[in-house]
Amino acid sequence: MHADSDYLRKQAIRCRRLAGEIGAADVQKTLEAMATEYEARAAFLEAAQLTAERFEDDDPASA
């Protein structure tokens, strides 16, 4: 899952870079919104991975 969150964060960086290069305000706004969404999804995936790892660590059957 880590690779997925890395991909999403890279997409967010691309969107923000493009937003800075585009002159049209409506396109900038869309790209910034996309970047924010990519970052939120990456954070969700990372949190889910951490939660899963904690449950694996606490699972007596895995010991």
C-alpha cells in the first residue's frame, strides 16, 4: 500500500506544479482541488496501513 500512497503524493505534486504554470484561474482551482484529493487519499491509505500493521502486531495468532 505504501507504493500506492507514494504514487498519489507524486500525482499531487504534479497537479500543484501544473497549477503554478497554468494561467487560467479555473484550471488552477481544479488542479489544486485534485492535488488536495490525492493527498487525502494518500493519507487515508497510509493510516489504513498503519492500522493493519497494529492489528497484525496485536494478533496473538501471528505470534
